Amino acid sequence: MTQETIAAAGNTEAPAYLTLVQLGYSLDRDGEERWIAKKGTLELVADCPLELLGLSLMRNERGPRWQADDHEIAEFLTQFYPSAGRP
């Protein structure tokens, strides 16, 4: 079986946009700076459609209480930034 790799690059922007539209979001731009996706009362703001898609998935999976708690943050920092907070 061949491994599939998808990298965040220019060729992922249009598919991310199309996926958001398929999920029911309306998209707009705030000038040249930010992308905005809206669905009902939810508004997502990011630098590109791919980031919006990530926010959409995070909100969908974690719900309205999407923020990480102190324990989850500590686990994340320990795993990916083991020297953080150490002299």
C-alpha cells in the first residue's frame, strides 16, 4: 500500500475552501488580511482557508467548550516542548 502525504501548501487552499462551503460555511475576506467563515452564530477567523478548516474541525469535535484545560495544556507542552518552563 502506498503512503499518502498531503502537505499544507498552495494546492490545499482551494480544496479547503470547497470543503468549508460543503460543510455549510459562508466565506469572506477582511481586506487582504484575514479569512472569515460563518455558519449560524459561529464565526471563525484565520489567515487562510486551511486554518479555517482546522478551526472548523476543532470546534466540531470539541464543541463549544473547545479550549484546552490546564491538564491538557501541560500534557501538550510536556510532549512537544519538553524543555519549556525548565531552566
